[in-house]
Amino acid sequence: MRNILRSLLLIGIVYVMAGCGKNNAVPAVTYVCPANRFVTEQFAVSSATVLYTQAVDYQGKNQNLSLDIYSPSLDTLSRRPLIIYCHGGGFTSGARNSAWPVKFCQSFAKRGYVAASIDYRLGIGNNGDNDVLSAQIRAVQDVKAAVRYFKQTAVEQGNPYRIDTAQIYIAGEASGAMVALQMGYLNSSDQFAEIANPDLLSALNGIEGLSTLPYSSHVKGIISLSGAILDLNWLNNINMPLIMVHGTKDAVIPYQSGAASPYTQTTAYGSYLIDSVATNRKLNTAFHAFAGAGATPYISSTKYADSTINYVSQELVGLIDCQRLGLH
């Protein structure tokens, strides 16, 4: 009996080594993420600041753009999902190291993500909503440059941040959430022409900007905190998951529809309508409304901050492909 079992074992080993199926591919080893990873805080956090690109601002001046990167310390995974965070401030103010972006990024790094809070170009000219839109486009171009930066370091520098380039998420609050939503759902100049003169986009060097890195700016999903989108018709990418929170009494970025500050004439569509349209179109969407809350309540309230982070983490963990993270 022992010899039979030994023979069967040897046959099994030879079979696995030779491979099975049409392509002779060795079956992948199943990797399961550690219990509660990505849901509960279980890591200390290390941080660093790096320059990720340079770009010309609205006054024609060259600007250095940096990011603060937060990583889980003593983590053994060779690849981790990455969240890139865009601060709010109406495209005129705000900073990557403001209290809320830091709290958000640190909280997710403690859960086992890599998180990066980024600079993007600020400043608006004097040409009304067209200049606001230009500022938003510049911000989107900068986020795309940040995505390319991380993909470049993964390929050309040995992946120093140990990220999975196929699992990059864009998050932000208020105007930063508008940037995140545009990152996920504005993909062509034809779409842009539905809301504004396409010459405006051309003058800014298109959706992708002038980044010369030969890497895609594609991301895995969007996290919108108190955000809005400029055209509901953009919501047609069924492969772009979306997680949202919003206060129902937000007077800055509309919960339903209206002018999203600093826009004055352009209609923006808030989380309630985004979720309604996304659900009807079978997009993967999750939405939590803070009943009676105003603009960005998580910035000033510990209760809302904890609720926001917990909700996002519970929804986001269901999107993570742990099988990829176990690869070496």
C-alpha cells in the first residue's frame, strides 16, 4: 500500500511540474489575505516624501509636485494595493499634508494598503467657469502623472513601494473627489465636448497632459467623498468600481445637482444622482449618505471621520484581488 501511495505521489508531482491544460501552465497557488487585513488597523506606518513630477501652472510657471507616501511597516507582502489621495480646496487651496488627507492615508496604511497624498496644481484664472474647468483638468493630469510615476518605479526601479500596479485606487474629498471621478469616467475628448468647447481641452494638452512616461494612467477604482461629476453620461464604464459618501445637506458640492463651488454656472451632479445612474447602468457602486450632514463632515467630526473610513474600508476590501498580492 505504501509503495502504491508513493507512486501516486510521484505521478502527481510529475503532472504538476509538466503542467496541465492547453498551455502547459502550472496551476497558481491560491493565496488568501491574512484575516482582517484591509479592514482593521494592524500595522505601524512609515512615511516618506518624494518629487513625482513637474508641470506648468495656470500662470505659466514650472511647479514641482510632491507626494507623501504612507506604507505599513514590517509588512511581508510583496505587492499591496495603492490608494492615491487628492485633497479638496476648490482648486485654489488645500494641501497634501492637511489633517484629513493624512488621517485617511495613515488609516489605510495601518490596514495594509500603501497610500499617497499628492500635490496637484492649484490656481484659477479670471475667465469664470472655463478657468475652473481648466484647473480641474490640470489636477486630473497631475493625478495621471502620479499613477504613471508609481508604475514606472514598479517596472524600472524594482518596485520600491511594493505596490500592485493593477490595483491602484483614486480617492479624494470635495473638489478632490471631482478629480477622482473624472479620473475614472472621462476617457475621451468626445465626452468632454458634451460639457465644454473641446478647444479648451486641446489647449491644455488633452486629458493625459504632457507626461512623457510610457505607462498607462488606468486605475482600478474610485473613492469619492462628497464629490460630483460634470456629466452623468460619463458613467458608462462598468469595469470602474465606485465607493461614495456624501452629506445630504452639503451646500458646497451638491448632494443631488447644482453648481459645485467654485463653479458658478456649470451644473454638477452629486453622489445621490451618480449612484442612481450608476445603479441603473449596472456599475459596481456603493454609496452611504450622511443624513442631515453638511459639507465634508468627516474633516471636523471624529464620528463622521471614523464612519467614513470604516465604510470605505468595508466596501473596498471586497474589490481587492488577494491572489495577485501573493505573487512574488
